[in-house]
Amino acid sequence: MDNPRDFPVLNAFLADFKEADLPAFPREPQAAEDLLRFYDRLFSLVEGKMWEGGLDRGLLESYRQLMAELNAQLQQSGQDDRHHFIVVIPVADRPRHLQSCLESLLTLCGYFPYGKKADGSIAGISVLIADDSRDMVNIAKHKDIVEAYNRRGLDAQYFGQEEQLKVMDGLTDQQRQDLQGVLGACDAHRFYHKGASIMRNIACIRLDEMAGQYEKPLFYFVDSDQEFQVKYESNGKGEDVYAVNYFYHLDRIFSCGDVSVITGKVVGDPPVSPAVMAANFLNDVCAFLEEMVGRRKEDACLFHGAEAQRHSDAVYHDMADLFGYKSSETSFQYRCGLQGTHDHGGCFKDFAARIRQFFDGEHPTRKTWFTYSDVLSSTVSARTVYTGNYVFNRDGLAYFIPFATLKLRMAGPTLGRILGAELDEGFLSANLPMLHKRTVEETGQSEFRPGIVHEDRLVDLSGELERQYFGDVMLFSMEKLTGENYPQSVLAENDVLELLQQTERHLRNKYMEKHRQIQQKLERLEKLLLEPSNWWMGDGNMQDAVGEIEAFVANMKYNFGSGARGMGYIQSREHRQERLHQMAKAIRKYRQERRDWKQLLKLQ
């Protein structure tokens, strides 16, 4: 390891980059750390040039070869003391998503090896599939998928209901009672669809058991509808690519600093509910129809030249201003997904076929794109956890997902506010996003999402809207609470309830105003669509497409119109009071739950 001639790929690379600003190769390294510091700088150089002016595919291939050579040399040296990753994938009735997620992990490890055994299987990464499914067919599929990837070299373990119940049986009656708000009620006859937060918390007990098998374990939570690649803009369209060296960079961040938790983000489909994207999407739909009015059906499609619009990371969110981003009423042009020669009639049909996917969380006009920045030098203090993309060491096990049994959305951002208040520089955000895909190609729908119910042509978002609204109330109340030294401070019940009520009133005004805007935009959209003089009206070849957009309008009215069930939850005084009292009780219990949790896991 002390001779660069032992690194033929590196030598070939350095010959082409003689002017590169690199430190001297460590001639007599005392440990693998000396070599890794050299590669930190080298990889930073390679990545910067690779993304300069667009992705350089040739340099990407060189990068992958460099990583493969480094991995082999570290293992041969006997000095490979990198962290061992346990990738945790919670899943509920999503076999197609799970298959894609695991395939992407295996593909990534082929491109950027991180430990490899003599038989070719992966050594530095294990996988835990935490199954919260109800459908027995899907449970069987998940088990088969795990077995298949084990045969292909992944060290994957299935953690289903039976295994989870064994974990719960290992707790005393007192522990189960004390941690019911963290782990839920243990009903062996209905131990499914417990919710993502409860599932993650139960998995953390299993991770604590597994931690002793490895000297330096890191726990990496990802969602089943994500993949280990990124979406970037190329020639006016989006491309997915394996170009991020996730495990190398994460190992280095934890190795070089006093870090407990790292969070990444997602690119591709937005990580939020359609319940808070409706207003801006209606802007885009109206803009699409207005532009189509001025086009001729038979003319060549002109919806391929839109440039990426990067106003902010939250450009898809109706209330981005709540998160410190500038709100904008700017509409985004639809990027036609058709290839080859086609006309505006074909583009109209393409748009109409994709519009229904909005209700499963896909935003047809506003994607999030990968933008390169050097990972190690661009890490910053974080305030939000993306629960589908975060990593922690054993110290980080002290932080379960709070208020799990309330089943609120925004659980990750809420946890993030607590972590930020307690860990400071020990809680970081890194530019290591994953590709987020809400729907599967076969159906154009998500396989399973709690709070969303498909009823023939209608999609009921009311459950998700309710969870989103009160999740926002919890999040922004937590911002205020952590500013007042919570959770270290003891708060009076009435003070907590009053703070929740104040936050809820402010958010209710925001939600109701946005609801009013949505209704106005729906009226505008319906008039635009059904104007008799439009070229798509009266054209028998276009009626199916028009019907798809009419169905979209009907769904929007169902979910956001007058008397919509989801908005009824927000307007109901009785429901609000019940929810706020639940939340106040949970906030008050959190300090004791943290103590009980640490005692369970024997953490200091």
C-alpha cells in the first residue's frame, strides 16, 4: 500500500492530470487513514471535473474504477477499519418498490464497491428489511425478494411480524407500557400497518441487538420508494445515474468529525403530500392549457425545450414560505415525455395520461434535480431529518422518531428540530440525495400509501391531509418549544396546549386561504378545459384525454372543494381539540420516554 505503482488505475489517472492540485501520495502510510485522506482530495477533484458543464461519462467511469481499486487495496492491506453499514428499509405492501430499491443498492455496490468477500458478495454492508405489510401475498413476495438478493451477494435479513413480535416479547410489561407512545400497542393479531414511525422505532431495537456484531456500525434508513442514484438535467430532459459514492462519503464524514446523525435529501418526486402541492400544480395545469390554446394540434410539439427552474428546494410546496423559502406564483411548463416525432395532440394526451399520478404524490411539472457540491466540504448543520435518507451511529440510537403513535406527517422535520437543539454540529446535512419515485411504471400509482384511498375513479386524500395539517402544527410548535429549551425544560400542560393552539390558529388561516385559492383556480381550470372553441373539444380522437383531465378536476373538487372531508377535519372544532390534547400529552411524555428508551438500550 506504500507504493503508488501498486495502483495502476490511479497511476493512469494521475498521468492524465499532471497539473492536478493533489497532496503527495503517502509513501509509508501508518494506517488506512493516510491513504483515505489522499483519496478525499482526489475524489473531490474528480467529482468537480466530472460535473463541470454537465456529467462527463468517461470521467465517471474512471471514478468508479478508482473506487474499485481503492476498495481492493484497503482489503488486501489488512487495515480496512471503515464503518459497517446496516441499511434499513421499512416497507409496507410495496414489492415492486422494494425490488427496485434493492436492485439499485446492488447496482451501486457494483459501481462503487464498499467491501467485498472472496466469493464476490458484499462485506461492508448489511440490509434489514422491516416489513409492516398486511397483505399476505405481499409479505410472501417480500420474503422471496430478500432471499433472491441474498443469493446475489447482499447480506439481507428479513424482519417481519414474527421477528418484530419476538423483539416486543423481550420487553417487560412495564417497558411496553412506558414506551407505548414510541412502539405502539402490541396487538399480535393486528401487528401490521403500524405506521412508518412505529416501524422505524421497533427496528431500532433490533439494530441495537445487531450493533454488537460490528466494531463500527452505522445505521442507514432509506425508504422503499427510493433508489441509490440521482436525477440530473441533461439536454432538456431528466436522466437517472449512479454517480454518487454514498458509502465512501458517509464513512469519511463520520470518521473525520464528531457526528451522530447525518441526513440527506431526495431528488426526483417531491417528498411531500399532494395535499400541499395542489395550488401550484393547478397553476401549471392552467398554464399548459393556455399555451395549448395558442398551438395547433398537428404542429410539432414545442414542450421539450423548458429549462430547469430552480427557484428553491421547496418549489413544489404551496406554503414554502413557512419553511423560509420565498413563495412564487410562477407557473412551470410541462416537459413532454414523448420521444420521436409527434404533434401537440400527442403531447396533450401524454399530459392527460400522467395527470392522475399527482394524487399518488408525483408532481408532473416540478421535479427536484441533483446539483453537485463537494460532499465533505459542503456539509452543514441540519434542522430537518429526511426519514427516508438518514444515517446515525450508536449514539444516534438515543433518538427514536417522536410522537409515533399520533401517526402525523412531518415526523422527520419534527425530530430534526430536537436534534438540532441538542446535537448542534453533531447533526449535519450532506449533499447525498437519493432518487425518489412515488409511482411504479406498471400502474402509474403508488403501491401503498397510508391516508390515501383509491375509490374507482376517485382518490380520497382526506386522511393524508389531516395527518399533514396536524403534522405541520406539531412541527412549528416544536420550533417554538426547542427555542424555549425543550426537551430539557419541564413544561406545564396548559402552556404546551396554549402554544399548540396558537400555532394551529395561524396555520388554519394559511390552509383556509390556500383552500380558497385552490377553489378559484379550479373554476378557472374548468373553464379553460371545456371552452367549446378549443381545438380539443369536439375532436373524437381527443375525448379520452379530455376525460382524464375532467377526472382530475373532479378529484380536486372532491378533495378541496366545498364540503371536502379533509378540510372538514381542519374546520371541525371538536376534532381540532381532540388532536391538540393528544399532541400536548405526547409532548409532555417525551422527556420520560427518552429516559426509558435510553435505559432499554443501555445508552448513557
